[in-house]
Amino acid sequence: MPTAEQIWQDADLPTRRLAGLALNPSAPLDVLLRLLADGPLAARMVLCRDRVLPEVVVDAVIGHPDPATRAYLARNRLVEPAVRARLVDDLDWRVRATLAHGFQFADDKVSPLPDETVVHMMNTYDNESLGGAFFQQFSLGLRHSLATHPDAKVRLWGVGTWGWLPAETRAALLADPDDEVRERAENQLRHEDPAWVESVLPAHSCHGRTGALLHDALSRAVVDGVLTAPAGPGDRSMIAANPSLPADVVVLLAADPDPEVRWEISRRADLGPVERRALVSDPDPDVRRVVARHPDLDDAERRLLAADPDPKVRLSVSVHPAWTEEERAAIDYEVPLDEPYYYREWLVPRDPEAVRRDALSGHPMLRREAAREHTLPPDLVTRLTADDDLGVRVLLAQNHPDAPAALLLRGFLEYTGPERARLVTRPNFPTDGLAVHADDEDPAVRVLAARDPGTASVTVERLTRDPEPTVRAAFARHPNLPPARLAQLLDDEELVQHAAANPALEVAAIRALVAALPVS
């Protein structure tokens, strides 16, 4: 199948006009069906992929003879998961693979596929088809039940989460009545046998060796071999992160001349007091920054790090849970103001009391952590909405499903970093009153006026000639665009597809533009 970029690059002006009509909210049902039946691939692509579809059109897409057309429906983020699930048994493997691979980028606006659909895919699709972002399409409930699910094919996926499974669940998988599940669980268990790991460890640098040195149980012979004759320059830092590393080697690597090795040691959850004290005084500030968050730091170690000459180390130790709020406030830390503020998916809910402590803390970094919680209660949402830290406000706007309209708009106006545009897609982002931004010097802010149904026609027309392409495109779709200018843009090489998607276009004009299509 050609890529979307290839399809669009090959589309001439009439084709792009038809693609715009396919997205027009005013296009009647008969026009959508005609474009689906007889329209060029570019029009079918956006029709099936980029808009909400009436049920009659969905039925027609699923029965369409072209696999590429059906595959675009599998990529549609705007339809209900049950609609996409109707393609689960499509006759063409490319359509099924597209459905399984899901979406390249995670998005909270995309709901997981129904559990029964996912289970059916596990039982009927080959392993190669179940790649890409298939796992991201699992519901949270299904993720939690993979290893204990009554279906053996689902339990096979659960074995893949071996490192996070409790001992009793692992034991059940090792005694599973299904041969394949039991065999895969036994294969996982072999990685905990140092002798077996030693027998299969590649002698040269490769992905298999890296995975083993990072995660598998290592024999003393393997460890000594890495220390005396490593296969590659990264071997020492790899074993430094391995939980099976002997205590004396942890002490040795804590004083390693390579900062990458010390860095990995500093991140270990089982760091002992001897190694920890060595790293607290480490010459590499990145190592001190990591060890500053270690839960077992004693009071003297914390206070030493709180007076560290490196501001990043002081910031890191300032969020340590052992401090009182008064002690924390006495640390000379600097809060970064240039960080990116992202949406964070699939959060495992934290202890509500710990979240509340963070939200009420005087430390902005702790309040930022609380702001990422998708289930933050209403009183804390209200409190953090008025927070004086930009990071707190924007993280709350990015992550909370009920982020208020005023917070979303303020965040968009004040934050210019990565994922800024995502704020506009949040459910409560406002529309009314945005016309006041039509003359803003920031093109992204000028575009906001295109969301306001009250933006004056003269302003809309003027901004279709804006120096910025994204602004011109947005206002070419505004329903207040004067008819004469709209008609002009239907023949404009750059803006034709946006003008054709304008809901102010008369139905008679839409039908006239589609009438010239040859009947297939």
C-alpha cells in the first residue's frame, strides 16, 4: 500500500478538493458514499481515517473491495473501538495487521479495543501481525489479568510480564496445564539460573549479550570475565545495573573510573551503605544526582548532598521523602523552568495520601508530580489550577481528563514547549472568546481565533492571507469566510483542501463538485 505521504504528493488540485469535501461536516450522506465508491484514493483515505463516520458509511467501508480503504478505517482515532474491531476478521492480512499495530503515538483520546477482540486476535493472528503498538490497545483490566486469564493464548502474553509478576503467579504459570505457556514460563525461569546464562552468553557484543548482562542472573565467572576481559566498552556499566551483582563488586564499581559505571551503580535499589557513601562523594555530579534520591540515605548523607556545589544534585535531594517541609525549604535548590511538560500514559495509581502530600508541598517538583496523576481529586485540581508554577499548571492541563477550560487556555498561551498543540485537543479547551487573539504575534495563538465561531468575517478573510501557512489553512476552514473568498480558495493550489472542508460550503455546491466523478 502506498504511504499517506505518497498519496498526497501525487494528488492534483481536483483530487485534493475532493479530499477536502470528504472531511466537510456539511457533506450529506449520499456524497460521502459517492466519494467512498468512486473517489480517488486520497479522498477515501481521509474519509475513512480522519473523521467520525455515520453507521451507513462504516458499513460501506467494511464492505469496500479495496484493502487500503478498509485499512484506513483501522487507523481512525475518531471512531469507537467497536467500529475498528469490526475489521478483526478482514480477509486481507494487511488490514488485520494495521488494526493490530494500532497507533504509533499513544494518545488518551484513543480507547483500547474491546477485550474480546484482543483475545480473539491473540488466538487467530500470527505473531508477526501482533507487533507495533498492539500492547497499547489492551485495556487496563486486561493488562492486569494477562498472566491469570482463563485463555492460554492470553496467558502467553502474561508470561512476557514475568519480571513484574508475584511469586505465586509465576508458580502457577510454571505448572500451567497448557504446554506452550508452561514451556515459555520455564524459558523465563532459565534466565534466573546463572549456570544456564553463562552457557548461552554470547562472547561478542550484541543485543543478546546486552540483555543478559542487564537483566539475567550472572555467575561469578561471568562477572569476573566482564571485569577482566569485557567484550565491549559498555559491559561494566551493564552489569552495574544487574540486580544479581555480588556485594563486593558493587563496592568495586562504586569507585570505578568510568562515570557511566558509577551512574548505573547509583541507581540500584539495593545500594548498600558503603557504596552509597562512596557515591555521595563521587566526582561526577550525575552520579550524585541519582544517588541523592536513594530511599536509604541517612540524615548525614542527605545533608551533605543538600550542600552540594552542583545545583542539579541539590534539586534531586530536595525531593527526598525523608525531609520535612521545613527542612526541604531550607535547601538552596533551583527549579528548572525550561522542561518539556508531557502527557504521561498508563500511570499506575499512586497512594492517594502520598499524592495529596505532594500536591500540598511547597516544592514545585513534588506538585508537578502530583499534577501528572490522572485521578487527582477535584479539590486538588482546583488548588493546582491556581498554582504559581507553570510546570504544575501545564502538567495538570496535559494529564487530567477534567482540566478546566481556563487552565487549558492559559497553559497554551504561556507554554511554548513540546506537545503544546496537544492542549488544544483536550475536551474542555474553549472556543468562545478566542477571536481576541487574531492579531497575536505568535502564529499558534493566532490560529486559536479560527476556533471561535464569533470571529468576524473580515478577520477570517484577512487571515487566509496570513504569512504563516498553518494560519491560512485554519481560516480557510472557518464558516464565517465570505462566500466569494471561499469560492476563490476552491481553486487555490495551497488551500483547496481546507476550503473544500469548510462547513459553510452549500450542499448544492458540494454535490456539483462531486458530480463530475466518473462512476466506477
